[in-house]
Amino acid sequence: MILGSGKYSYQVVKGWGQGPDGRTLGIASGVAVDSQDKVYVLDREPNPAMVVYDRDGRFLSSWGEDFLSLPHDVFIDSEDRIYIADCGDHTVRICTTTGEILQTLGTPNEPGGYGEPFNQPTRAVIAPSGDIYVSDGYGQHQIHRFSSDGTLLNTWGKEGELPGQFTLPHNVFTDREGRVLVADRETNNRIQIFDPDGGFLSEWPGRLGPCGLYIDADNTVYIAEGGGVSIFNRDGKLLTCWNVLGGPDDAPHGAHGIWVDRHGDIYIGEVGVENLLHKFVRVSGE
């Protein structure tokens, strides 16, 4: 079965990414791919860990069991540094591909006070400038911007429905122009777009509650939503989508984390349902 349409057409790889003992993952809350095509999946249960696969879905290793609490999402930069937002212990950890901790933002197990990082952060990403943006989602309703050395530069947002406010900033990503896109889930159900300093630029309506974000080198925006995937150009024009409620069984039903590898293939981590990790191979379209 082909999902999507035209240039953005995909086919699911059935059975991709079995656990080390042949099981599917517990809750695959986040996924990212490094420069060597290794796939890193955050598994929340029964024991939180980063599980690593090769491109074909063969298990390679796991790590993080000694420090992960409730990992929410993951990002990998151009130098293969791994950024893990852990909403269980209120930190962002920057790690090597083998799990060595290079840097920690926030104090483990100490939620920040109102307006201060972090209270259940949801995603950390790197901008073209080298700055780090963190969506401080469940407890703060804010976006924080840090320098590469961990210095807090500025913060914006509060709970609400107006532009620049959030009901749940569930994810964040920056495009090649430095714009900051935020998945404002729950009742707002939208993508908000900001300049690098947090100035509001525009917003796009969501379909099913945007959860995960990925932006490729062409500024194509991939959104994991509760019931599927939506793909937009940089101006917010919908290019394709699949699994609006009642869609095919091969499409994700609890899409949470999303990544697109250098081959154009999509990886989806899901929460709350079975078959929690999907790979969609890009096929020739019209």
C-alpha cells in the first residue's frame, strides 16, 4: 500500500525494528538518525533506554538505562551529538552516540520555578546559528534559547491561545533560515512560527494535534500528528498527508516522534498503541 502522494509517496517496512529479544518496543517516544544511518529510538518502558538499530532494523546496542527517566524526544546534530529532552527529571542531556554524557542543561530531578528551565521539557534542537532551542512543554508553556555553552539567552511564551502563547509546546525545530517552528498541541492544535529571537511570524492550523516535527534541507516540514503524518512546504502549503481518522492500518495511529533520513525515508515513534515503531521508505511518485 502506498501512503502519501506524488513526490512524497511512501511504503511501510513491515516488522522493522524489533527489540533485542525479538519484541517490539514499549513506547517509542522519539527517533533520530545519525550520519552513519544508525537509528536511535527512545524506549520509555519497561526500562527507559536509547535503543540503536542499523538502517535495516537490526538491533545494535542500547544505553542510557542508568540515567534516563521519562525521555520524551531526541535530536541529532551534524556532528552526531545526541540531544535528549527528559521530562521525567527536567533535563536536556547532550550525549555521544555511545551514551557518554557531554553536557547537561537543567538540574536532574529539580523542576525550574515559573519561567525558568526546565519543567518537563519536550524537545531540544540546534539552530543554524549553533544556539539550542528547547520546548519546555508540560510545566512551563515556553521556549528557551541557549548558547552552545549552555547560557540561557532568552525565553518566550506563556499559557494561552493568542499568538506567541501555548497550550502545550510539544515540539520544536528550526529551519535553514533560522525560523523556529513550535508544535502547539492540545486545544490550540497549530504550528507557530517565530524568528530566532522569539518574535511571532505566523501560524498554520494542525490536523490532529501536532506532536513531532522534522525539517529537511529543502525546508520541507514533516509533522507527526496523533493520527498520521502531514508534509508542508516552507510556506505552509500542504503537500500530502495520510491517515486522517479512519485511514489505513499501516499508517501510524499514535504518531509522536518523527525523523527523515538522508535517503528521504521517514521514521515514526508512537505512543499509546501497539506496533510502536514505523519506517516508511520513499518510493518514486508522480
